[in-house]
Amino acid sequence: MTGGDENIRMAVIGLGYVGLPLAVAFAKHFPVTGYDVNSQRVDQLNNHQDNTQEVSPEALAQASALTVTDDASELKRANHYIITVPTPVDDNNTPDLEPLKQASKLIGGLLKPGDLVIYESTVYPGATEGVCAEILSQQSGLQLNQDFFLGYSPERINPGDTTHTLSSIVKVVSGSTPEVAERINALYQKIIVAGTHLAPTIQVAEAAKAIENTQRDINIAFMNELSMMFHELDIDVLDVIEAAATKWNFLKFTPGLVGGHCIGVDPYYLIHKSQEKGYFPQLITTARRINESMSAYVSERILKLMALHQKHIVDAKVLILGMTFKENCPDLRNTRVVEIVDQLQRYHANVSVYDPWVDMDEALQLKQPMTANPNQGHYDLVVLAVAHEQFLATNPRCFLKTDGLLFDLKGLLPEAWVDERL
């Protein structure tokens, strides 16, 4: 490996929610080339605008050691590469490693003896030293741990969270040799105020990342099942959770939709690798099935609410408040709200979606019926789907007709305001 911090030249491949904060942080210590295939994204960043809202215009303007480009030839100068591309699943919920493979091919064609490649993308155990290392070797003609070295440090970015930011979250790090692991640990300690955790192997670090979000998925699935069960018993599940949470060791999760780039995706990576080895996980798979079914369940509850109040869903004016996968962020990845919209439209409801956090062009690409100005006193039904601060600051009943209905999917509005909550 290249010796001495003064010789380090970094490149970050993928400038989304994960890569951009990382590139800006490292640019305080080293020259950094940030690369993204999206030319529009690159132009925005060069104009000091980040539509993910993870990095401020001021921070981008001050990152003088950061070069942002969509020209892959500018990556040649680097000797430390960090890959932060997406790792989604396909329509069959099978891991889709194509973005990771393409990034590995790109970097493999640039590798020089002594270079280091660190992966932050979520994968199943064994992928970094298997799939990625093989591509790097094939493209470069170099040998792992002789000519080039690997690291893995899983991302822990929480979109929209201004408290748990990159520097304030403990970073798990690992390397393909003990010496490389120590070197990578020292690198991340320069930017992570909260400190680092040096995992014994890359596979341990890969597995740790996967189970973080799988654990949350399982806990939310439990709450979702409780919601279904207690609804049939005519008991408010949120009241039950509130009572149970008075015990010190109760984990206070709440029911709801599970979307985003992590919680609804990472369990499938574990399931895939486990099944490959002959073990078929039951709890993880069941949790996924429950959470995957929640949009249909919510839609059914909404339809029943309308029927019980003798209101026709056909031609009903419906306003959905919120489109993103979570509150107070513009992230639309894997949002399950679109499924509720689709279900209601199938019953010929006139659905409008209002979300002040969302880029309208991006939402329209998802073919969503967006509105920038919902009318007060206009709708037969309002569904609070995402708990944006704007929606909680006022009474959403203002959008309803006199006899309109309010369904609170998040369970955060005062009970006196709502006709039903999940």
C-alpha cells in the first residue's frame, strides 16, 4: 500500500446519500475525486446544491479539495477507492449486484500495485472478497493481498436525520489483512468523531450490517402483526404499546410501512446467502412477508372505513399526505405509499398526493398524482401517510369536507382529530 498520509489520493464512486457526505468529510484531509454516472447530479453538486439535503451548500462550497465529476478518466490519479453504489433487489427480491459489479469493473481497470479499494455498499457475507475481488483481479491482472488490498466499512447513514450523521455514528471497519484493517481504521478515525469498531474479518463486517436492518425489520413486523391482531379485538395497538413501554426493557417500535433503501432490502441479502448454503431462515422470511403485505392491509382498512361511513370510494376525492419512505427527508426509494395510491386508484378513487419534501419531477417519474396546493375543505378522505413536520404542525382535517374522514397511518395525530388510526 501507498505509504504516508501525504501520498493518499482518494476517490469516492457514487455520490448519493452515502457517498457525498463521505467525500466531503475526507476532503478535509485528502484530495478527493467524487464520481457519479448521473451528469445532472454532478452539475447540481458543482453548483453547491444537494437535492438529498444531506450536505449543505456551504459545506459543498468549502470542500476545496473535492473534485466532482462524471468523467471516469479523472479517477486515475487516486490510490484509495471507496465504492458506495446502491445494492438493491430485483422484482423477485433477489440481490441485484449489477451496480456493484459495474463499479468494480471500472475501478479494476484503473488499479495500480499498492492501491486500496474499500466497499461501503450493503452486501451478503462473502461478496466483497468473492464477487468484488474476482472482478478487480480480472480487470487489473493484479492479485488480492499481493498487489492490491480490500476493505469493507458498511454505511450507516440515516437519511433526514440531523442528529445521527456520518461523524456521530460509530463506524465498523475491516480489511483483507490485519495490517490493511489497521490502516483503514486509522483513515476512518480521521472523520468519525464517535470512533470506530475494528471487525476481525470482512465477512463479520458484512454480516453485521445486514443484521442491523434485519433486526429492525423483524421488530416492525411484530408490531404490524399486533396491529392486525388488536384491530380485530377492538383494542388500540398504540395504547397497548404505550402501556408496555413503561417497562425498562421493552423495545418501543410502532407499526407502519417499511420502505427505503435498507430495512426492506437487506434481509433479502441474508436470506439469499443463507438459502444458497442450505439453510432456509423462517423468522426473517416471515417478517418480510408481513411487512410486504402492509400496504394492502392499510388499503383494506381505508376501504372498510369508507364503507362503514356509507361513503363510496368510486370518484371519492382522496388526499394522501406524504410520499417519501420516512419523515422529513426527500427520499423516495422503495416507498410503499405508491402501493396504497395504486390500490385506491384501482377502485376508481380520485387520488392526489401532497408532499412538500419531494422533488415533483422525481415523483412524476413514479407516475404519482402529485399536487402542489391541496384545497381546503375539498376531500372526502385524507390519509396521513408520512409524519412530515409540516403535517403535524396543523390539523389535516382542514383539507376535508364537513363529513370527510381522516385516517392516521402514523398514529401521531390527536385521537380527537382522526376517524381511525393504524
